[in-house]
Amino acid sequence: MAKEHLILLLMVLATNMAAASVTTRKLMFLVQPQPNLLTYHNGAVLHGDIPVSVLWYGRFTAAQKAIVSDFLLSLSTAPRASPAPSVSQWWSSIHQLYLSKAAAAGTSGGHGAGAAKIARVVLSGQVSDDGSSLGKSLKLSQLPALAARARPAKGGIALVLTAPDVAVEGFCMSRCGRHGPVDAKAGTAYVWAGNSATQCPGQCAWPFHQPAYGPQAPPLAPPNGDVGMDGLVINVASMVAGAVTNPFGDGFYQGDRAAPLEAATACPGVYGKGAYSGYAGQLLVDAATGASYNAHGAHGRKYLLPALFDPAMSACSTLV
């Protein structure tokens, strides 16, 4: 009899445990976390005419400076002035995917009011520090002060570019560029990027150099004939996209505010359709030089620009 009672008790316990297990699975299903998408956090974005002033830190040749200045001019070139796909089309996508959404929300922290008008980059000045006055080993904490030397105008961006022999904290190890605020009250931000030609071209100038790790496909020919500068343009474009859409840390981003994924950094290594790890995607090829690119720019220039993340489609949008 005692044995029968023990068997019955075990059966009841087993039934209750099974029911509890089913309940637990149901609860887990009901509270599944939502995917952490790239969203608008109701903060400021840059808009209207965005003056960009450049600080050249270290030695750059005139030809190298022209590659960047022509890129900046290309951002706001009339769409018909360059063949498609163009740098200005890429820039218009930033407005379509991000800035217009901030304008529609109507809560863009003062710097976003009027963002319905397509933002226009204006190259407002260039300053050279050939002698690297703060030395050739910079801390991240020094970048805002360097940016201030470029005298960014209200609502603008200071672009700090470092030469191949200048080391910046974290460069090549964890970053190829960076952006942040110079003066949030004045609505000014900075972008930094370095010429990686002699320090880490496989990390910060890929796909124009063999990668430091991963699949070892042959490098592509750079459209302006300069591995370091063509790689720098990619990183400048990526950081400018972030600076415009998330200048002060409360705009468009995904994940941790201190280490966010933004408009371009959410699509690492993607430049054309069909991209995957170690493969940049289907790109255009210059018949004369064999160089790979995906955007036409001012003065006959060609550039390779990063894909932009499309929040509505949860996918990377490419020019080609």
C-alpha cells in the first residue's frame, strides 16, 4: 500500500513539473526580447548648410589634400553634375534615411529644426599643421582641442586628418576614425580619421590592401591611386555620416550609446551588392586604370563609399 502511495505521489509530482515546464516555456516565448534596431533617440542632428573646416595634422601632399577636398565638394554637387551613381546620391540617402525622419519627428533638439531641407556640406576652410605641434603620438582626449583649431562654424564639423607617421590612441587596434562633439551648445562636432598607409592599411584601407586577418583575397586598385588616402576617404565618409545623424550621442544609433552602431558603421565592409566577409561586393571598375569604385565625384573623381543602413528595411543600402 505504501508502495502504491509512493508511485502515485511521484506521478503527481511529475505531472506538476511538466505543467510548470510548459508554463515556463510559454512565459519565455511571451517575453522574447525585441531586436536592438538602429533607431532615433529624439536628439539633435546636423542640418541645412553644414560648414566643414579641415585641419591637416602632419605632412600631406597637395595631391592628397585634393582627394579629400574634392570628396567634400562632391557631397553637395548637383545630382546631374556627376554621372550616376554619385557621391551626392550617397549623401542624399543620408537625408532620406535619417535626417528627414528627424524632421518628421519634430524633436531634434534644436539643431534638427528645418531638417526637411536636404543638408548641404560647405567646405569652409583648411588649416595645416605640418610640424605636428602636439607631437606624433596623440591621445583621444586631444582630438577636440585639435578640432577647435580648425575653427568650426556653428552647426558645422571640424575634420581632423592625421598623416601616416602620426599615431593616435586606438588607431589600427580598435578604430580607423572617430567623431564627437566640439561644442554641443554651438552645435559643432568633429571627425577624425588617419592615413593608415604605413601603420595598418590591411585594417583601415581595406579593400585596397590585403586584410590583416580573415580571407586573403587580392586587394583592389584604389580609384585615386593612393591606398592610404582612398582608405581615409572611406573612413571620413563613415564618420561624417555618423557625425551628421548622431552628433551628440542622442540621435540615430543602435546598441550602447558609448559604443554605438551608426548609419555607416552598422554595415562594416559592405560596398556593393553581394558583399560578405572578405568580399567588398559588386563594384564598378575603371576601364583605363582597373580601379574599383562605386561613386562618381567632382572633377572627374571616383570614390569607394560605405553602404548605409536602412532602418526601415533593416538592411544595408548600397549605391551599386
